[in-house]
Amino acid sequence: MRLFKWIPWLVLAALAVPAALAFKTPGREEAAFTSPVPPGLQHKGADERNGMLSWRTLAQVSTVRQKDRFVPQFSDSVLALNNRNVRVQGYMMPLGSGEQHRSFLLTQQSPSCPFCIPAGPEGLVEVVARAPVRLAEDAITLSGRLQVLRNDPNGLYYRLVDATPVAP
């Protein structure tokens, strides 16, 4: 008998849930899915034709177990970039204090926390600049020789040496 007492409420709830989900507040737009790569850095392959190395290409790596450790396994397109001059755009993450840095990380995403790493090893490039580079909060474009690191003790996959800032 108690179940019959709840049936009208269950029917009402079943009808109200789809109606509530379909309701839209006037002037309020639904949030669209956005990729984790900031809009200015969403490379689509055309960037490689323009000489800009994309983070999507750098992400073509997987980790495989080799005996008692894990090592990166790079795609052929990434291995072809080893010791080649490239341009890459990203966000500066200094490794020390100061206004200018010769050694820092270039990240795919803007670091939101100065103590947090904003990406995995495929989203980081260690930079060794030719001359000190001024600290920047916005994305910067660097040119240099890319090294694909197969066995870096720090767990990094990429290093850009003789790096210099260039206009995007």
C-alpha cells in the first residue's frame, strides 16, 4: 500500500527531470568542449608547413616497458626531427628566479601554479638558450635545434638547444 502512495510523485519526478534538462536560461550559452591546449596554441598540422613544430607532433610518443624500466618510444616523424632546427611556441616556465633565463622549460599549456608541472613529458621542452631570455607570461616562439631524448635522467623527452626568441 505504501508504494501506491509514492507513484504519483515518481511519475511527476520522471516527467520533471527531462524538462529540467531541456530548460535553458535566456542569455546563457552552454559551455562548449575545449581542448586542453590554449586556443593560440592549437596547431592543426598546417603549422608544420609554416615551419612551426606542433605539440600534437611532439605528443606522438608512447611509453613501453623495457626490462625493469619504462622508456619512451617515439614515432618516426618525431625521430626525423632529432638535431633539426625547428620553431616551437609555448609558455615559459623558469627553473630559477630572476627576470632572464638561459635554461627553462617551454610548456604546452600556461602554468597556472608556479610549483606545478602543467603537462607530461610530451608537453615539455627543456630550453637551453643562446642568450638569456626575458621572462614572459604570454606564449613565446623559439627557434633552435631539437634533441629527441631517449634516455634522459630527468625523464624529459625533448631539449631545444641554441634557442633564440623569434616572431611568431
